[in-house]
Amino acid sequence: AQDMVRNMKPIYSLDTVKRPEDFPAWRAKVRAKLRELLQVPDPLPKVEFKLLKEEPRDGYRLRTYEFYPEPKLAVRMMMLVPDAAAEGKAKVPAMVSLPGSGASLESLAGEPDEYVCHFPARNRQSWFFAKMGIVGVALENPATAHNSVEGVNHFVCQAQFARLMTLAGRSNWGFVTTHVLETVAFLRSLPFVDAKRVGVAGMSLGCIPALYAAVLDEDIAAVIYNDFVSSWAANATSVTKRLGGSVDARRPYGFHKWFDDEPDLMAAVAPRPMIFAEGGSWKNCIEKVQRGYMLAGASRKLAIRYYEKYADPASRKYEDIDLHQAKGLTANDYLIFSNVDAGQHSFHPDVNLPWLAEVFFGKADFSPAFKKEIDDSVSAKPAW
């Protein structure tokens, strides 16, 4: 089975694109096939967003919503609205954020939180955005935090949810990606949001629906991908020692037949601004995405940052190894070959926020107090 996957050539691989003029048509094919596989409706249905409460905070308003994407389903969402926007004094950008595996809405909003979060000070994505003058929206992963089973590990809950979705003929990632797209559409309808400056930000697990949403909605203006760049096919074929018991059943069947997830999909975001905050594997991964941006004439729109441990190119020792062809690795080997410092896996405000300010405002003009807040969050010790 590993050799079968290793030798596959995805139909819509970027490798099939040889000329810049062919790139837009390739991107359209990728978008259409991704929508089909994820079962994301087109057009999106109209969804009711109900404001449950609004609370004042320092410099912004915290709004808690529910929305109802389908019968018997209520999804909670938090929105942090800068005071100037809430008072009708300015149209501002907006960012939809998704957290890591076990984290909650509250962790993104900087609110008191009872769920697991390794670096709570760093992972306040929506809070940081609001402090920048950007509407920060927080969504939660399915079967996680408030939507999990008490006393059951969140990975187990998520695996069971994915299993049930598969049995129902549904796509787990299509389910949450649709919610992201519906939230983006809702933001664009609000009078205080600049509809041309709405972006998405993912941390770890949350990167996947953020990326998929950006491929499907060509008007998403910025993408923060806060994880390492990799290929799920390369991981499945190269890691053959000390295998764990988890299986990623969240992707639809046959994904790799069409494209290498995620490098081909990342390339399909071009020419829009995107940042990789935690580096990743170079050969046929970051390398491929960079080529996509070159074909789109937008090389400068792709920002690539690495963990501090791997910031020096000399420390990245495996750049010439294509993990799609590697064999005999452990899961930990795979991380090392991908330039991952797992102990520092978190949202990186010192990396992402200046980049986003440049994209939305043309410069990163932060106050001394906000700079200190960023620095303090970076140096804060992990919660466990």
C-alpha cells in the first residue's frame, strides 16, 4: 500500500503546470475538485447568526454568537470587535481563527479557559487581532472542548466524530470548512468590516480548514498557516517504524488521487498573501508552493518563517531529502526531517502579527505596550 501511494502521480499536481499562463486554469480545477470532495455547497446556503451576548473589554467588544448551518446543529462563535468599529467610526479588516487540536474558543479570545492549551499567552489569536484593530473571530474544531465528551481525550472524540461522518457519507473537513466559509460570508455582510480584507488563520489542526477555505474562496485576502509545511502522503509512506494507533480518517477517500495534500493546495492559494510560521519540509513541499507563487507572479506574497531552532539555514540538514520517497522513519524522525521544534509548537505572534499588519495596513506600527505584550507572550512558560 505504501508503494502504491508513493508511486501515485496526482492528477492535479502542480507538476503538471509548465507555464505561468496555465496556472489560473489549474487553480480553477483544483478548487472545483476540492469543493466536490469536501461536499461544500455552491452557492453557500443563507445561515442565521444569532447574537447571544455582548460584553465590554479593554479596547474591544466581545460578542458571542450561535449560527445554525443545518437542522439540529448550533455552532458557537466569538467575535472581538475593536471599539472604533463597534461604534461605527471605521471599517476594519477581519480574521477568522481556528485553534489547535484540543483548544477552545476562549483560548483564542483570551478568556478564562478550562481546556488544554500548551501556550495560552501565545495562542490568543483573536485577542491579538482585536488589539491590532482587526475584528477577531474564533471558531472551534468539531468534537473539541465544549463539543467534546467530558472525561474523554479530545483525539478520541475527534476520531469518533470523523468515523460517524464517514458512516453518514459526509466529509469531516467539508463540515468545518463550510462553517468557516459561512462565517467569512457573514463578516462581509457587517457594516464595520472591510469586505475586501477578510482573512483566515489556523493554528496546528486549525490550519487545515483555514487552508481549504482559502482555496475555495478566492476573495479571502490573507492566510496565516501556523504549522509546518508537509504532505500527508509523504507522512503515510515514510513513517514505517513505531507506528501509533491513530489514523487520519478526516480526509475524503481518494484525496491523493487528485492532489498532494497539502503542498498542491497551498500553491492554489497564490497569488494571495500567505505566511508559513513554522517552516517545514523543503523538497517537493515548500519548494512546490514557492514554485506555484512564482508561476502566479507573486513570489513576494509568500512568507516563509522557521522555528528559532531552525532559523539558520545551516541548521536545516535535510533540505535535499524528498520525504515522499523516504522510508523507515519514526514519527519523531519525520518531525526532525521537517525542521520541527515540537516543544515550541504554538501560534507565533512575533512572526504573524507584523506580517499581517504589513498585508492589511502597509506597515507594522505597534505601540510600545503592544510590542511588550507580544514579547511577554513569546517568553511565557508553557502551561504544562
